[in-house]
Amino acid sequence: MKRIFLLLIACCFLSTISAQSTRKIRELEAKRKELHQQIAESETLLQSTQKDVKSQLDNLALLTGQIEERRKYVNTIESDVHTLTSEITSLQQQLNKLQRDLKDKKQKYETSVQYMYRNKSIQEKLMFIFSAENLSQTYRRMRYVQEYANFQRLQGMEIERKQKQIAAKKREVEQTKNAKQHLLKQGEAEKAKLEVQEKERQALLANLQKKQKGIQSEIRKKKRSAEQLNAQIDRLIEIEIEKARKRAEEEARRKAAAEATVANKAESERESTEKAETIRKASPVEEFNLNNEDRQLSGSFERNRGILPVPITGPYVIVSHYGQYAVDGLRNVKLDNKGIDIKGKPGAQARAVFDGEVSAIFQYNGLNNILVRHGNYISVYCNLSSVSVSKGSKVSTHTVLGTIHTDSSGNTVLHFQLRKETAKLNPELWLGR
């Protein structure tokens, strides 16, 4: 019985390992498929054919974004190849162990068969049993003969199981090797595409370097526009902070009043006033005072760092990153972005990255901009031609906020920001990409 139990455990363990290996390969394939689809779809976004500086800068930003995505994909492939190589080594070790076990069991089985052959007759077994000196010895010999027969049968079954396990493991090794070879070919193809895009980018840079004056003019224009937009966003966030402070004060008043009613109503009013005044003085305008609802929402938002959805529908490419950085290949061209710019297809829509409330909708240069409050976090969606929500609307994750504007050059770009109180955050660290 003990041998049977151990045999069953071994079978279960090996089948579990096999299942885990197969699942790992499927997970890797799913991740790569998602990345590949995103890259394939984003390639259709390069549509502008105009030769002016603005159009060329837009194309450069898009091409740079696509190159970054493809590099990320190639790195993923190389990482997966490394994982599969380790997996093949592990599977081969498991296969070698199974083959050694099978060889050992076959040798033991052959020995037992030879012994049984030499002592095969019924008469010999009976003589062995009945030649015992007493009844107790007779019983023990009967048990021995029975157990030996069971042992031989189990050995045969175990050999058969081992042979099946080896066949399955060989198939698994072969499948993993094939997956690796497929990945290597895919990696080479993506590297070739990457080289083509790099050449396109260099040609575009060479053309733009001849237009330094026009580049600087366009950059200055974008900077002025961004500064004016950010000034409006900052003003609206300050208003929202003040509203949050008042909400917290009101909650503090209600709480203080409720606590004091039990003791003394008169004393309660005095303490309530003092507490509210203390809160007001201790809380500068640039910081949120959170009530319980805001606090819970903020905590939930923080726990979703790195897995928030991309705030645009359909295929996309990030064409401008957060912060200050130089444009590689262009002299004296520095960009400063308080958020990120995401290019999509015409008709693409902006969508909420998390549950919250629309705290403001304002216009700038004839386009709509939306602020959504998530506790003391605020997400900002700019450059919308139309909106699908109103101020005060409760929104959920993926709720469509509006349609992103498409300019005369065919560019559909969402400007997205993320704030914690007045602090500006890098949205890419919060999005699940």
C-alpha cells in the first residue's frame, strides 16, 4: 500500500510540473501577443505626409514612440527566449531522471522475473509454504508469496507509467524547443523592422536639422500653449483643494458635534468651533483635507499604481513623455511635459483611468478639458473635441469622457496628466502597459 501511495504522489507531482510548464509558455505567448497587436495597430497611425516642421516633428515623435514600443517587444522576446532555455534545461533534467528511474525499475523487474521463473511451479510455492515449522511461520510465508506477487505486479505497472511519463516529457521538451525556435525567428524579424524604423528616423532627423529656426519657433509655440493650459489646470486644482478642505471641515464639525452632544451641548458647540478653526489654520490651500470617502478612494487609487488602464481607446503610441528631456538627434531641442501625450486613431475617445467624480470641465483654444477627482488624486484629460460627461458626474474605470480632437494634419493626440494634490506625477509609472 505504501508503494502504491508513493507512486500516486510521484505521478501527481510530475503532472503538476508539466501543467505548470505548459501554463508558463501560454502566459508568455499571451503577453507577447498583446504587445505585438499593440505595435501592429500603432503602425497605422503614421499618416501625415506634410513637409512642414510641425508635421515632421509630429512624425518624429510618433516614430520615436513606435521604436520604443518595438524595442520593448524585442526585449520581451529575448527575455522569453531565456526563460524557455531555462525551461528546456529543467525539462531535460526531469526527463533524464525519469529515464534513470525507468532503467533501475526495469533491472529490478528483470531480477524478480528471473527469480519467479526459477521458482515458477505451484508445487514449489506450496512446498515453501507447507515446509514451515509452525502455523505462524506458514502464515508469514503465505503473506510473503502474496506480497511478492503484488510487488511484481506493481513493478510492471510502475514501468508502464514511467514509459508514459517519459513519452509525455519528450513531447513537452520538443514543444518548448519549437516555441523557442519560433521566438528566435520572430525576434530576428522584429529586429529587422526596428532597423528600418531607425533608418527612417535618422532620415527625418537629417531633414529637420536643416530647419533649426523653424523647430525652435514651433517648440516655443508649444511651450507657451502648454504653460497657459497648465496655469488653468493649476487654478482649478486649487479650487478643488479648497472644496476638499471645506468638506473635511464640515465633517469635523459634524463629528465634534455628535461626540459633544452626549456630554454637554453648550460645550460641544465651543469645541466644535475650535476644532474647525484649528483644521482651517493647520491646512494650507495647497493641501487636501480628506473626509472618509475621499480617504478610502485615495487608498484604492494608490493600490492600483502600475495597473491603471491607458486613458485612450484603440491603438495608441506615447509620443511625448513626462518631464524635461532632450530630443535625441536634434540640437538645442528640449521638451518639458507636465504629463504625457498619447496619439490614437481619429475618433479615439478619452476614458477614465479610475472611479471618481468630474470636478471641472473647461475650454482652452476651443477644445474641452476634463478634471476627474479620485480622493486627493486628480487625472486630467485635454484636447477633446466633445465631452460625454458633465461636472459632478460620477464615473467608473473605462467610462468614456469624450472624443479626442483630430487636427488638420490628422493627428489625434490626448494630453494626459496625473496629480496628487498640487504635485505632478509621471503617468507612465501608474499605467499598466
